[in-house]
Amino acid sequence: MEYRAKLRFADMSARKIRPFATMIRGMNADEALESLRFYPNKACRLLESALKSALGNAEDRGARNVEDLIITESRIDDGPIMKRIQPRARGTAYPIKRRISHVIIAVGEQAGDDVAGDETENQES
């Protein structure tokens, strides 16, 4: 079963968070928390809080082995853009775009590779 957590309207652009989301995708949840803890980035703090929330959701909904969960999905989507104007010389204006993102993390149980191998052996016989 898959357990999800969403961190919506994160105050950072998606472009800055995506490399770290790609790094933890497919990792064990405990290993991902440990690796995120040692990076001095705000993006890692955002991903860490979303991952802790997903693990809390799994524990709350009765996951059997919370330690064995892996990150099945880590997706960063663009959110709305706050548009402002910075006044400049001679009556001109420069646009300011405050980019916001949505962080979606899902943890789930690892697919049983040995079960799939047993099924193919049975078909060959």
C-alpha cells in the first residue's frame, strides 16, 4: 500500500528542490532522512518535513514495517506565481516573480522480486 504526503505552497521554486527529490527517489525512507539531514539547504528541510509526514501517515494507517518503506514517488510541481513589480528609474518597472511549489512524496512497500521470480518458474514447468 502507498502512503502519501503533500506539502503545498512551499516557499521555494521547484527548480531548486527537484535535484534533491531525484536523489531520494527509490531510497529506503530511513536512509533518505539521514541523507537529507546532512545537507545545509532549505530544500532539504522541506523534503524532510514532507517525508516525515508521509511516514507518520503510514504509521497512523497501520503499516506493518515502517522501517522497510521505500520512497516510491517524490514529485515537485510548480505552484502559483506571485507577481510583483519593482519600480525602476525613469518610470519603468521590472517584474518580480515569487515562485512557489508543491512537494508530493509517497512511500510504499517494496515490490516482491522473489514472488515474481517464483511465478515465472511455475510457468516454465
